[in-house]
Amino acid sequence: MTVHSLAARLAGILASLLIFCGGLSALGAETLRSPDGKVIVTFELKEGRPFWDVAYSGNRFIQRGLLGVETALENFCGTYKVVGMETAARDTTWKAVWGNLSEIRDHFNQLAVKLQETAGKQRVLHVVLRAYNEGVGCRYEFPPQPGLAEVTVKKRLTEYRFAQNFAVYQNRNYEYGTVKIDTMSRSEGAVTLDVGGGNFVSLTDADRSNFSMVFWSNRKGDPNTIVGGLAGPASGALPFATSWEVIIVGETLGKLYENRFIVENLNPPCAIADTSWINPGPAICQIRNSRMVTAELKKLLDFASAHNIPYMEIDHSWNGAETKWTPQEIEFFEKNKLPFWNDKPEWRSNIGGNPMVPAKGWVPFRPQATSGGNFVDLNIPELTAYGKSLKPPVGVCVYVRSVLLKEFGGEHPIDTVFAAYEKMGLAGVKPGFTPSASQYNEQMVAYMVKKAAEHKLILTIHDGYYPYGLSRTYPNLVNVEGGAGDEAEHSIKPEMKSLHDVMLVFTRFLMGPFDYTPEIGRKSKTHCHQVAMIGVYHGRPSIRGGMPQWSPGGEGGGEIEFIEKWPGIFDEMKVTAEVCESVTVARRRAGNWYVASMSGPHARSYPYPLDFLTPGKTYQASIYSDTPGSRKSTHTQQKVTSQTVIPIAMEPNGGHLMILTLQGQTP
């Protein structure tokens, strides 16, 4: 054993010993601290019931919250005694394939308290608590024990009993500081709270591949308490564990985003031996850019390659109708279709719901959409081969409606479909309207991601599925929707459009990547704002529109440079923010920095120090800023150092972009 490894092991043992102050007694309180000592979790039995307190930098924001579970048929919700405890500590790093950080430190102290019921069958339940510098994880484990082969968790009793009725920020109903705990809506996603002293915390979940999704709601009659309900019961043979409930902490709003990798850390390590086929770069979608015609899509592939965009997505209708139409739906369409369809009889052969065969001719969108449709003339193997021949190459991805897959109620097994896609030469799949939330659906989603990896397919799951860190285990899961993307802007109140863009960073994005599908060229936002989405948001960005804007004659400008040079994986990240007003995210790859800013509905101006740059080094700054009174960008260049302060000025719904290249390096 080397001196270094011996020292590391001794440090780990010492950290475990220092977690506690005294032995664990039946009625005593135990304190778990994060490695830096700022996060403190206190566990205590009072009258046989487990409770916890959580503090950050001296701010005790959760006070005497109940812990525990309710199960069927006989509930684990009575009184307990402590029969043992285990401590653990870990300090390792792992390499990411894409995202905010190329290397992620997994550093925590852990306490597992073994509880035994004081009555009845005296069953055993473990409460497992982890303290990271970035937050807290809590889960319940059911170890093997006599007389209990399996368990069904109906409810988690965990209480987030906050010190006050704090302000809530969540994307459900766009509740961005307009409500407090006692008036919040039930949220399927992360809930962020301003807990005072400049500190923010966010509640979410992690490691959900064998459990039900959590949603957050207030407790009626208790204005300070949030509880995490389940989308349905979750069962399993012993040993069985719940998903992790997660508290992300931040000494500032920006730090929440910097600390969000705790979610991935609470998931199993990467299960893919060779990840070299997963490209971290963005994608461009055929929607708003091209018809589904081979010759036209080759031009889109040319555009993608020329601008260093490594993926192209073909969306719905490429294989016909999204679902297999029923006889009743066919009859309805036949009776109500507009004259447009009279000379297009091929629609009948394009509604069979086969996810492996391209449609031919015109495809109606849905049975109730009796006007319009999509024209399809595709040769997928020809397209994929063409994309691979380009320099740099571009992978082709396709959409599939999840209901066509057998595991989600359809006719076609996932493995069969993905094997066919691999044979076609496809690089990825975008499953849409994917069922989620229940334990079964979450299990099937994880199975789908695993099968995609076996066939070397990246995955972007669209619609209502929310991430929980599965991308650590299967980094081929490069993006997830789970929120209103830019394509849904028409349904968002005007005053909420860019506010939503800014606050998603500190709500939905804390859970994981977000397929926000920016519509480059929207009239409601500046070009810098829309490109900044790619620089601000976590995950593989997918551009839903853009080619016409940046093609000759289009209104787009040089800001496409930011996309062309976007690395897709970074070594360092720094975030600054004004609540509901603006966000700036600076990411470093090797020696170069990429800085993206977005404003909300109001114009914002502030000085931005470049003190994160390497002292004594000179950088070339390529800057794109909003043109006053216009959506277009203005380009400037200058030399900068760590002493430089850049004035950032953004229009309402605006943005700002910078590429800071270390002299002598190429971005």
C-alpha cells in the first residue's frame, strides 16, 4: 500500500469516526456532518418515533420533521427502538461523458440507523442518511428478515418541516416566488425554497429506476411543512430500498445549480463499458428546418456538419401516424377529412403504427386533425450513411411514440425496434409521450434506456418523464423533457415566457437534463437569449429550428459561433443569478471559457468580473450582445484578463454570449 493510499484510507476512517459525538442511544440524538461541516443532519427518537433536523451554515431550515414509511399490509409506522447503526464515508471521482463537469467528486458521510418495531412482529427498518457538501440524501431500506419476504411502500412519511412559511419557486403553474409553502401547487418536479440568509434549497428525488416518482405538496393545516407523495405504491422482494429523497443546498441561488450533481451521485455508477460512441454535442431537429424528404434532409445534414452539430433528429410522422389507428378513428377521419385528402389515398397505409418502416407519401397527424399533414419520402439507411460520410460526421436520430412499444402497451418489443434502428445505422431515438411516474413505468423507462445502450443508441425522452440521475448509470440518456419547452411557448403567458427560461435553471434543471428544444428565431426573444439556452441549460441541447435563420438570407447572425464551438462537456462551472431576473453560466473546457447569460422580462445590466480566468494569462473574447431595440446581436472582440470587468447589458427577453479563448489555444 502506498503512503498516499494509506493516508486516504486513514482519512476515510477518521471521517467516519468524527461523524458522531458519543454512542447511539435509544433516545439520544446523533449528528451527521458533511465533509466540509456546513451541512448538519440530526437524527433523534422521540417517544419511539424518528425525527430529523437539517441545517446549512448554521441555518436550521428543517426542524423536527418526522421520518418513516407506511407499508401494506401491516404498516411500518408505529414506534421503534434503535438496535444498531452503521457509518460510512466515501471520497471518489468519476468521469462524465457530457454535461456541466467532466469529473465529478462523490464525497459524503453516511449514517444508517437500524430501527426495530417495539410491538407486533418487531420488524426492522433502516433509515439511511447521507451528508454531502452539496446537500442531503435520505432513503429507507428493508433488510432481509424472518417472516417478511417482500414489502409494498404506500407512503413515505418524511416531513420537510421548515422553520418558516418560506417562498416557493417551481415550474408547476410558473410559481416563481409568487407563492409560499401554504399556497403552493402540487409539484411533480423539483421545489426550490428561499430559506433566508441568502441560502436556497431544493427538494427532488434520485435513483428511481425501481420506485415510484415523488411529487411535493404542502400539508394542510401546517403552513411550514412539505411532504413527498408517491405516484403509486412500490413493491419489491427484500432487500428493498426506496428511491433517495434529496435536498440540494446552495449558499446562493447560483450555487444550487453548481451543486446539482448530487442527484447523479446518488445513482449507481456507469454501466456502459465503452462510451466512446456517445457524442456530447447538440442536435438540430428537422421541424422548422426541412420536410421529411431524403434530399432535403441531406442539406440539413450538410448544415449540421458545417456548424459542428453532431446529431440531426427526424421528428413525428416519419414512420406514419404516431399511433396505430383504431377502426373507430379511421371511420371518424374518413367522415370528417377535408378535400385535401381526397387525392391522397396513401394515408390509409400510413396509419398502421409500425415504428420500423418509413411512411410513403402524406401522413395525417392525428384522427381529429382533419386538415394538414406531413409528406414523407425517406430512405433511412441512405441518410445515415450520408451523415456518417460527412466531416465531421452527423448521426441521425428518429422519433417513436412510446405507446407503439410492447413494454408500454404496444405491439413491438423495445429490443426488436432498437435492433432495427441499429441495423438502419441510426444514432439515437426520441421516445415521445412516454408513460412514467408509476413503479412499473419507471422500471420500463430504465429498461428502455438500458436496451438503447446495448444497441448503441442515444436517447432523448420527451414529454412527461422527469430525470433522477439515471444518466450517470446510462449516459446514453442525453436529454429528457418533463416540462414546458420552447415549442409550448404559445401556451405560456407573455409575461412568463422568458421568466420561465431563467427560473427553469433553479427548478426543473436541478433534476437533470432538459430537452427544451429552443426555437431559434422566435420574435418574442432576442437571438442571444435563444442561443444562450444552449449555454445555460444542462444536457444535450436540441435545436428545433434554426437552419432558415442562419442560412443565406436569414436573419440570424454570427452568434451561431457559440453553437459551433460548444464543447458539450466541461471541466468547471460558475453560476451567478438574480432571482426571477437573470442568470449567467460560465463553463470552462481546458483553457477556454464559454459564458452565456439570459434576462427575464426586464432589461438587465450589470458588471461581470472575469476573475475566474487564470491570473497572468491573456484571452481573446468573442462577445455577442443584444442590439438595443432589436432582436439581432452585435459582435465585438477584445483582449481580456482576470482583471477585466465586462459590462453585460441585455434587452427584455435578452441574452449575452462570450467565448474566452486562451491565447495560443483553439476553442
